[in-house]
Amino acid sequence: MGSAFASIKQGLEEAVAFAEGNCLQAKVHQFSPIDVKNVRAKVGMTQVEFAATFGISVSTLRHWERGDRTPHGAARVLLHVVAKEPQAVLRALAH
């Protein structure tokens, strides 16, 4: 239990330092906004095909394309990778 506590304590201290602007070692990745409809068009898929291929609900995809909602987290990362290397992602998913 001691090592778990120490790890959690260290993480919290690092988070506080980062929030205060004192942590220069942290890597912050910022993604530019993504045009989901353009990404889908680039891959040449319908909304239904795109959603099924990448594990996204069609409803969510439609909201993203309309701009009602924006993708976050892993979905946002996936869409950026698909935008840059669509064939690599499709090959990886085919296996």
C-alpha cells in the first residue's frame, strides 16, 4: 500500500505543479480542430460505413459532422490518425 500511496502522491504533486505552471517536463499535446465530414470523404465512405469501420455510432458521427458536438479523447486521436494515414488505419483494422 505504501508504494501505491507514494505513486498517487507524486502524481498529484506533479498535477499541482503543472496547474501552477511550474512543471516544465510535462508534455501537452494539442490537436487542431478536425473536420470530420472531410475525413470521412477523404476515406470515401458513407456515414454508415465510416461509423461501422471505426466503431462510432452513426448518430454521434452525424453530430460531429454537423458541429453539434466535437470528438474528444481517443475518438479525436483516431480521427486525426485517419485524416493523416487512412490506409494504415484501415490495414490495421483489417487484421
